[in-house]
Amino acid sequence: MDLTPAELEDRMHEYAMEASKLSKQDSDAQIAFDLLKDWEKEKFAEVVDKQIGSSMTEKQHKARLSDEWKEWKREFRQARADKTKHNKAHTNANRLWEHYRSLLSNTSRMAKMGI
């Protein structure tokens, strides 16, 4: 696939815009995950406090089996999956931008050399 310098510049611009958009999504997903991760111990303690039991171990066991904790862990896993997905998409867009930048640089260099 031989692209003209103008076409390479268009592709670079396209991937730069895509990378910029994905950077925001990546950042938002990272923040959401970090907030949930920071809140995990407090949330577990809150769920444990709601349990009825004669010992802390029993209450913790019941908390881990509770629907509230299971739902929170599901949200946590989803946030982690979203963070990973957005990070990969952002990284891939950056790689494509770099690929087309390199092609444009090589094309320009070859044109100057008369190749």
C-alpha cells in the first residue's frame, strides 16, 4: 500500500484525533477504577457491619457471600475490564499514529534522496 505524503498526513491526523479522544476515555476509566480500588476496604467494612454474627470472622464470611458485596465486586471487575480496554485502545491508536509518522518521515527522506 503506497500512500502519498498527503494521505500519510491525513492518516496521522486521523489517528492523532482518535488517540486524543481515547486518552480522555482511558483517563476517565483509570480514575473510576482507582476510586473503586481506594474504596474497597471501606465498602467491605460497611457490608461486614450490616451482617449478623457472633464473631468478626462469621460476619466477614457472611459479607463475602452477600448480594451487596457480590454486586460491588462485579462493578469493580467491570471497572477493571473497562480500564484495560480503554488503555489498549489508546495505546493502539498511539502506535498507529507513530507508524504513519514513521512512514511519512521515511517517504520524505526517500523523496529528498531521489528514490
